[in-house]
Amino acid sequence: MTSRAGAQRPGRRPAVSGVAGDLAEGVRLLRGQPVVRALLPVTVMYLAANAALSAVLIPFGIQRLGGSEPTGLLLSCLGAGFLSGAPVLRALLDRVQPRALLTASLTATAVGYFLLFTSSSLATALPAAVAIGMFGSMSLVIPQTAVQRVIPGAALGRVSAVFLTGEAAATLAGAVTGPFLAQAAHFAGLAAAASLGTLSAAALTFLTVPRLPSVLPDAAARVSGPAPRQRETAAPADE
């Protein structure tokens, strides 16, 4: 005599299975793209290290740099570096191969991590924060841009969903483990581990990410547009 308001109609696919199917399809598409397949573990490694250090940034500023005011300056320098990374990346992205650019940005970010979290004065911490903001933002944007350039538009959503799932899992794992590692090995030990993980991501980028062609077929088709149709001329009638 009673019915559930949320009962599904016969033949309607459940939302959960639809999401799982889209993710499975995204994984299948990702396996067929060497560039994107190589960028996924690199992005996961970097975001896990970044999240681990982000989770202890405020305690580090309070304990090592002297309170809330130095911590505020530190956050401001991170933001300034993040904003300055956009014009730098825009100038380099079309001139330098993503593999070389991402390798360099990850290496610089790893050095900045170590310098920041082993410092005890603003003279070292603030320039390191600017470098982390600049090169860290570049390390985030370069893989996203490469994915958008390589994956066709019809499949971009499903492949991006796979990337976002991996990024979310890595961020959660890093944010949970970061404070525990900081308590066990102190800030310097966590900085060394995160820097080593980011350097490993840079090495993995250099070794596994293939070069992109200077002009991608899909991009060239969008720029040039469809081929012009030839005008059909009627044959002269025989008199």
C-alpha cells in the first residue's frame, strides 16, 4: 500500500554505477594516451607531498618563525608566488616541452620545500615561500594543460574525472600523514621526505613523459577549420 518516494524507474541506471562506468571508461582512455598515463602518477606524488607540508604550515610558522605575524607574511609570499607563476607559465608553455618544464618546476619546488621547512628565519623562509608558490602553481597547471591538449573534447570529462579522483586521494593521504610524520621526525624530517618525493616525481617526469608534437593534430584541425568545399560548376550543355 505504500511506496518509496525515491524508487527508481525500471531500466534506469543507478547514479553510482553510472559514475563507476564513467571512471572505468576514463581509465581505459587514459591507458591509450602515453602522455596522460605518465602524468597521473607524477601529479599524485606531487600533491601528496604538497598536502603533507600544507597540513603543518601553520604550526611550523608559529613554532619556528615566531608567531602569527611571521606566519601571515609567509602565507602572503606563497600567494604572491602563486600569482606570479601564471604569467611566467604563459610565456613558457608554448615554447618549452611540458616534460622539461614540469621537470624543472618540480625540482625547484622540491628545493623550496626543503629550504622553507628547515629555516628558522624569515630571510630564508620568505624567498623559499615565493619560489614554492610560483613553481608549485606551475607544477599544477602544466599537467592540466597537457591533458586538455592531448585528450579529445568528447573524452576530456571522463579522463579529467580519473585525474581528479587521484588528486583527491593523494591530497587526503598527504594531509592525514603529514602531521604524524612531523611529530615523529620533526619538520626537518618531513621536509626531507616531501622534497625527496617531489624530486622523485621530477625524475619520473623526465624518464616517462614523452615529448609532445609541436602541432597536435586535433589542435591543427581546430585552427585551420574544415577544408573549403570546391564550388561545383555545371558542365556546359551540348548545343
